[in-house]
Amino acid sequence: MDVNPDAINPDVAATLAFFMEADRLKGVERRNWLADGSRRENTAEHSWHLGIAAMIMAPFATEAFDLGTAVCMALVHDIVEIDAGDTFAYDQGDDLASKEAREQAAADRLFGLLPAAMGQRFRDLWDEYERGDTPEARYVMAVDRMAPMLLNLAEGGSTWREHGITRQRVIDRNGPHVQPALPQVWAAALAQLNAATAAGGVERD
């Protein structure tokens, strides 16, 4: 049956356009490797894994929060990397300096593709994460710091060694976010980090 293009709901068309644009996230390569060391992960994989982590780590959180909001935030907050690219977590150069401007512009464009109400919802979640001023944002930020740390430990720390990232830099970047929100998870990860350092897989301070 033929469909008159003029009869297509514009919100449906906008939603489908965003859906196809979001597919590009699968092509954004991150610095850290999969746990098995076979290749680097992409941002779509990271976002999915982060959503799963947000669900399963919730019982260990110290602060009450809305899990549905947190999972949505986890899935949405890295969509901007379609335009902005991935900035290495430990970068201290030009990429870090331009990160905020690149990601703000990306958020404007990408969330602007959606129907207005949905686009505003996604933008609000993204802004909330960036501010880090709600229980949901603090929790997702903790999980977001925890996930790549666990993958790096499982893979053997190749990315850390490649960039000269020491044990203390790993602690300084991740601990202030993870330890208050997920102390038991942080304790387990820190034990793994200490073991990896003792074995020579992570550089000493």
C-alpha cells in the first residue's frame, strides 16, 4: 500500500531520523579495550554496558535515587560523542580544553533532531549529568567511572600503560566519585587495582 509522504506524522519522521543518527555511535571508538583484549570498545557498547551496570549496582548505592531516570541518563549522556568524539578520560591537552564546547554543540544538534518534548527530556538528562547535582547524576557518574576501570583491570591495563597512567592517577580520577556512591564496589575494584600494581600490570605511583 502506498503512503502519501505528506501524511507521515512529523514527530514519527523526526524520531526515526534520530534513531538512524544514533546508529553512528557504534562507530565512535574509545581508548579502552574490551575485557578480553580483542579490540577497543565503541561508545554504543559502553553506553549499553553502562545501562546494565546502573541496574545491577543499584543495591550497593549509598544514596536513594530513581533507577529509571538513572538508566535513561546512562544511555543518553554519551550520545554527544557522535559529533564531539570521545575525549580520553586522562587527557590534559587540547581535547580536554575544547571538550565542553564540542559537547554542548553536539547536544544542541543531536537532541534537536527529536520531537520537541522528547528532545528536551534528553537534553535535561544530559545537562543533569554534566552538573552532577542530583542523586541520579552522582550515581551514574560513579558507575561511569567504575565501568572503564573494571574493563582496564580485566584486560590487563594496556591503555593505562600506553599513556603512562599510574595507580594513583586511577585512584585520583575515579575514587572521589565512586567511593562515596558505591563504597563496597570501590573497595573491590581498589583491591583489584592493588593486585594488578603488585603484579606489575599497573605502574606504581
